[in-house]
Amino acid sequence: MKRILASLWILQSLLAPALGADVPVETRAQRDARMAWWRDAKFGMFIHWGVYAVPAGTYQGRQIPGIGEWIMRNAEIPVAEYRAFARQFNPVRYDPAAWAQLARDAGMRYIVITSKHHDGFALFPSGVTDWDIEDATPYGKDLIGPLAQAAREQGLRFGLYYSQAQDWTHPGGAKARLQEGQGWDPAHRGNFDRYLKEIAAPQVREILTRYQPDILWWDTPTWTTPERAAPLYALTALRPGLITNNRLGGGFSGDTETPEQRIPATGFADRDWETCMTLNGTWGYKSYDQNWKSAETLVRNLIDIVSKGGNYLLNVGPTPEGVIPAPSIQRLREVGAWMKVNGEAIYGTTSSPFKKLPWGRCTKKIAPDGATLYLHVFQWPPDGRLLVPGLKSPVTSATLMANGVSLPTQAGPDGLTISLPASAPDPISSTIVLRIQGAPDIKPSPGQIQASDGSVTLPASEATLHGKTIRYEDAHDNLGYWTDPGDGADWLFLVNQPGRFDVAVDVASVGQAAFEIRLDGQTLRVSFPNTGDYTRYRTVPAGTLEIAAPGRTTLRVQPVRTGWRPVNLKSIRLTPSK
Ligand code: FHN
């Protein structure tokens, strides 16, 4: 059976590049079963650890800009000089059991550690190089195996990061920002295909067979073609059940999307995804980076991600002695305290049934006998009344997760109102457990419905966003960060009184950008004046549009690529033409 599966995977690996996409060799149900633990887990620990922790951001007395693990590339450190740092990489304080315990106490359910990063250094004894923990450091012992064991003893899943293309030490390895065959040191000379065959592929085989990871986390497909990626992809058959990410390159999409250092505006349709993020500003240890995120930010990031159907992979960067920096530990403990009370509202949940909630986020569990909505309240209402907009489902119970206190609810035309105690149980986020009958029944929020005077206001908060950069900014109630002109937004709304409408856009702009407004085959092009800065809004007339019949309709905005400069968009208003 294993042989048949392996040959299917190999077939897939050969066909995929030709077809430009993965060829499914498992059914939907098989895939769901393979992904099940990962989808439930929601929260994982990323560990970037390696020789770069020795210089820790400083080379020849200079603080090198950029992320710590890129110091070799960014300072163009010659290979021999960089290799010498390994003699100071002696993690005598490494305590894998304590790391696994820390992850578990933080509420994390899996660990992914760099088995080899772009500097090419292997944290495991490798049979194909002496640039590894065993041969190049005074420590001389495997770092990966003990962590795999400790993680599993804590009930955590275990994953390995592997930089399959970039390697700044072994001859021929790929280098970001350089053409194939180039390097900054004559020692780099070599053939990339030979590197892949003689270093990368054997090492992937080593880590998959020796540590049996649950996840293989590829990174940076530099210089990668389908033909180059295929043999690496084929190796994943060595570990049945393995979950891989989308960073192998060559047309192999893997199992997960991996937005880095950002939370996408919405989830990914029909794709599993995981935001990876640093606790400060670097992945690998940098002694002077004190730009730590607060526990509030971390918890709210986790909730935001989970409410959009994703996982959060949060990074720590240990020192060369094997110590996770104290500010990381402190924050993870604070997150863990929150998770201890509220974990039920995170693990095993699925994405929010609401588009936007003005006071926080929602996660849910659907069961045959009804659903549970977990309302994560970031902003506690001063009047003690929390409106769950548009919710029509009959309520079975509403309780505060922190203390089990039952909360009165009242159904109304705008949704369900929950009466709350005067103060929030948790200043970061308090969870209300709302059990309802049936699946969530939510009517479009009032903002999407035509007002009695015939006008329609389409606020930023109600937009459905498309693309990677555009975001809704809670704090300023606008769409922003719209750097990619391929991104767009649309609004679905209900019109009872059709007719001709004057359209106006509330926008702040610092350039001469333009976008198109599209509705029912009609297009308006609107150019924006420079309003001076991104907080100064002007209402700009855009022309008129005809809505011929009552019913639901969609209005879409899409940038004009030429001359695009990001704009902040607050709302679009349609007023019946006189
Ligand atoms: O270049 C790396 C970086 O050092 C770090 O490992 C991150 C983690 O996602 N990945 C790469 C950049 O995308």
C-alpha cells in the first residue's frame, strides 16, 4: 500500500509542474482527516535557531540592519568567517523539555523549528556535510531529536522548517537578490542543481526519516523551477500524513498558505492558512531588538486569525546558549493565562459567520443540535449592552466564559442584544458563549440596506476585500494599506427602491490615483485629488449609476493600475438623482 501511495505521490510530483497545479491524489475526506489535528490546533510555536544567534545582529562592531538570521547575507560575511561563529555556538543551557512546556503552557499545540536555515547550518547531525551541529560546534550533539521527543511528551505535534534552496555556505546554494551562479565569496562557486541533489535532497530525506515530523515547512523557493522542486516534493511521501506549506516553489502549492508578518483581510477560500509572526522584529536572536509586541496584541492577533479560519505560528529566537529571551517567555505566559480561561473559544473552532463586528471578533462551533458562537469582546460597551448585529437565531443560553455567569438577551430588529456586567472580565478580550438553535441565521447588517430616503451608504467596515494588501483598519474605520492595484473591494447590498443614483466617494489620498466603480455592467472612473494626507478626507463625486430592478446588487471598486498610489477609503454613498 505504502509503495502504491509513494508512486502516486511521485506521479503527482512529475505531473504537477506540467499541469501548473497539484494533481489531487487524495479525496477531500482523506485530506480533511490528514489536516484535522492542524485545523483544530490553531496556535503553534516557531523557533528560529542557528549560528546567526552568535553575532546576534552585530558584525565587526556594526549593528546590521534587517532580521537577525539574515546577517550573513546582509553583511555579506565571507563563508570562512561565518563558519567561525559556530565555534561559539554552544547551547549548554538548552532545555528542550522546558521549551516544550513553555509552548504548551502558552496554549500552543505544535512546534516548528528550523532544522536548517539559509546559512546552511544543520541543527541535526547530517551525513552529507560537516556544516552541522555535530561537526562544527563545541556542543557536538543533535538539537532536533531531543526537542521532537520533548514536544511529543507534552502532547504537541512537531514540525521542521527546512530552507531547501537558499544556502549561503554550501557551494552552489541559492542566494536571494543574486542571479544563479553568483555569490559574494569565491567559496560560493558551484552548481545549484548539484547542491539540490547532493545537499538539499539527502538532508530532507534525513530529517523526514529520522524525526518523522508532522509538518515540513519549506522556505524561499529562490532559483526554483518545477523540475528542481519535483524531486524534493517526491520525498514528502516518506512521511505519510505530512503537512507541507506553499513555499517549495515550482508550482507545488502544498497544504497551507503562509502569510508572513501579517493577518490577511479575510481568510483564503478553500485553503488552509497560517500567519507566521515574530514576537519582536526578528526571527533569529538579535541582542538589541526590544521591539516586543504586547500580550494584548498577541492575544487579539490570535483571535483575529482564528476568526478568519487560520492558525497563528508565533516565533521565538533563542540565544546561542539555548535560552529563550525573557521578554518572549513573559509574553507567552500572559498569552497562556488568557488561553487557559478562553481556549475553548479557540481550539477546534471555525471562522466567524459575521463579516465585521464593531466590538471584536467571533469564532464558532457547529454541532448537529445547534451552534455555539464565541463572541470575543475587545471593546466592552460602556452602556452594558452588546448588539450582535443581524443575529436572528433563537438563543439557548448566553454566558460569560470567565465565570459562567448567565447573561440576559433580547431579540430586536437590528439583532440580538446581550446585557453585560459593568466591567469586562478581561481587559484584553472577554468571551461570551452564545448557544443558539440551528446554524447561525444572520440578516445583512443595516448598513447594507437602503435607507427610507432611498440613499445607500457602503461603509468600509462592510466591504468584502480581495487581495493581499488591502485591509480594514478598525482604529480609523477605513480601507487602507492598499498598495497592490490588483486588490479590490466589493459590497453586496439590497435595494428596494431602484432608480438612478449619484455616487460619491469619501477618500483620503496623497497622489493622483484613480479607481473604477463597477455595477451591473456600468463603470465609473473616479480620480482623486491630493487631500494632503491619509487622515484628511474629501467627498469626491463619481458620476451616476442606474439600478434597474429591486433586489441584491454588488458594487465593486478596482484601482486603475497606472499611477496608483494607495488611498484610504471610508465609504461610498449612493443618493437618488434629482
Ligand atoms: O527569509 C526567511 C526569514 O528568515 C524567515 O525564516 C521567514 C519565516 O517565515 N521566512 C523567510 C522569508 O519569507
